Amino acid sequence: MTLASVNHATMHEMNTALVLNTLRLHAPISRAEIAARSGLNKTTVSSIIRTLLDNHFVLETGASLSTEVGRPSVSLVLDSQAGTILSGELGVGSISVVATNFALEIITRRYERVQHLHTLDACLRRIIELFKEIQAEAQVTGRPIFGLSLGVPGLVSADGTLVFAPNLGWRDVSIKPMLEQTFDLPYIFVENEANLAAQGETYLGPYCNSTSLICVVADMGIGGGLMLKHQLEMGIGGFAGEIGHMTIVPVGGERCNCGNTGCWETVAAESAVFRRVERAIEGGQASLLQDMTGGDMAHLSIPLIVQAAEQGDRLACACLEETGRWLGIGIANLVNIFNPEYVILAGSLALAHAFLMPVILDVARQHAMSRPWSQTTIAISEHSADATVMGGAARIHNAVIQNPSQWLVATPTHPAVSAKRAKPRTPAPD
Ligand SMILES: [Zn+2]
């Protein structure tokens, strides 16, 4: 290949990525509008769209309302059937695996509680089995499977090793190589669950493209994803965002699984809510939750506690209110430190937003400095408990859009850059 042809291929790849990204952000949109928004000329846009139509990446949806002189223009959207994305979350008490289409809609889901097989090998074996199941279902469509993402609750190094997961007690588990040996897919990502969630919140949905966003993922523990100036803040070793382990009860705090005491997640995570309910019931307080769990506190869940609170159960309401107070204090600290545009609450506690948010807003406003507070919006993730899997799917989606040529088979009249589907030679950009 000559230098000129390499440059042409690179330019064509970049232009195709630009067209796909314009479609992602603005569809339904006409060819002329794509040209206007992207700065590409109309001939280039038309040629790229022809290739994308031939490869089922784009659909024509009929005439758009806006018209060029003398003729209506046709609207285009990304084709949801272009291919499938596999995304999973290895949580502290559960495994969640989904397949999404290219419109990032969940089309298949598997969810399991995992207390009964809470060993490292059993968990990893099971999540691989579930991925294989949904991969087999996706293969029936005959469309490509773009990649696989797995979110994990702990520190993850750049090579996909789970360095430390405090709430699982796991250290130095090489998860990514294991997935790469099992699945022959172009993209396989293993990342911290909250980092994925934050990337998802800034890629799709109402907070898409926000400048600075902090995602607080409150499940059994609390993870944090920091998107600052459109970039995921990783810290010097890739471990930034461990907000669940900021010390928030300096004296007499509960022991945390990280080895410290008084960490934020010991008072504000799902595990803290459960502990409050259990201790109150052991202390003799009456609650609907006794009947709802059949007297077995192992059956406690956030949806169940919300259900009790909705029926006016005083214990459930009090436990959620106390949790909301601690969440509000931690969020005030985040607002003061980072001055973010958004703080988004995700994870299982987002399911209790009707009870938590009024308290969070009240307490955070009291503790945050007024100027940064006035510039921050505190909101609930639209994906709530799916924030991590949707973030992982968004990560793969973005990788496909940024490096599209490997998926585009050349057509006689409109040659694409590469007819061969191969593993990408360079890592996908964030
Ligand atoms: Zn801790």
C-alpha cells in the first residue's frame, strides 16, 4: 500500500466515523443536514451513506419535513439491526448479562442472584455460560456481534485485571484474557462498573455530551465514575473514582470490606440499608418487611423496601431517609471538590429515588458551597440498575462507530476501505 492510499483509507475511515456519529446524535437526519453538520461535502456524504446502506448500518425512513429546493429529502437513521452488542455486569450479589441491538435497546437479558455460587471460579464460569447463551441467540440473526463488555466492582488495571474487589474479596484476577480465550470478538472490554456507567450516561440519554458528570453507582457498595471535560478521569494508575471508600464517619464507623472503617459505602450503600432494616427488626420494631420477606432477611431487596415504604411502612421509610442523608453528605463533598455539571445516581438505590431524592437534595444543598451547588444538577440515571451494562454497550457502540471500516464490505460501485472483517489493529478510543 502506498502512503497516498494509506492516507486516503485513513481519511475515509474518519469521514465515515463522522457521518455515523452525526447520525447517532441527530437522526432522523437527511444527507444534506449530515453534510451541513459534519462539514463534509454532499458527494462524500452520499457515497458514504450508499456504503452504509449496502451494509445495513443505515436505514432510509421516508421523506423528512425539511426540504431542499424543489425536492423533499429522505431521512436516515442508524439501523438497529446492524449487529449485536453483548454487555454484562458482575455485581456483588448478582450477575446481569444483556444483548443490545445497534440502537442500544436491550433485546435479551439474563439476571441471576449469585449468593449460592459466590466463589470466584463459579461466578466467572456462570457469567461465561450466560454470555455464550445470548451470543448463540444473537448469531441466529446472521448479523455481526461487535464485542463484549464486562463491568466489575473494583479496581481494574489497564490490562483488564481485577486488582481488588473489596466486596467480593477477590484480588488479581485476570478476567480479560479469560474472556479473550473464550470469545473471538473484535472488542472485549473489562472495566470498573462505575466507569462504564459514567461513559454510558455521557453517550446516550438526557445527559449525553455533558461537560462534567459524576456517576454515583450505589449497589451493595458505591462506585464512582468521573467524566471531567468529556474525559474519564482515571488517575495516575487507572484507579480514580473510589468514592465509596472516602472516609465519612471518622470515629466509630463500621468496618468496610476495603479494610478501613467509616467509608461512605458503609452508611450509604444498599448493604447499609439492609443492615439498618435487619437491626431495627432485631431490636423489636414492627415492619411489613417481616411478612414480605417471610421472616428471612436474605430476601431483602431495594424493590421490596420501596414497596413497603409506598405502603407507609415507618421502618422502611426511616431507613431510606437515613440512607438519603448520608448520600446527600457524600454528594455535597463531590460537588465541592469537582464542581460538576451533573451528579447522577445509578445502581439499585436509584430504584428508591422517590424516597431518597428529596432528602439527598435537602442535605446536599445544606452541606455544599452555594456557588458550585447552584451550577450542579443532581439526577437519577434513566438506566438505574442497568447503568453499567448500558455503559458497556455504549463503549462497544462507540468503538464500532470510531472504527467502522472493518464492518463495511466493499460494493462494486462504492468500494469501502476494507472488505475483510478483522480484529482492530489499534485500541478503540474512549
Ligand atoms: Zn472502604
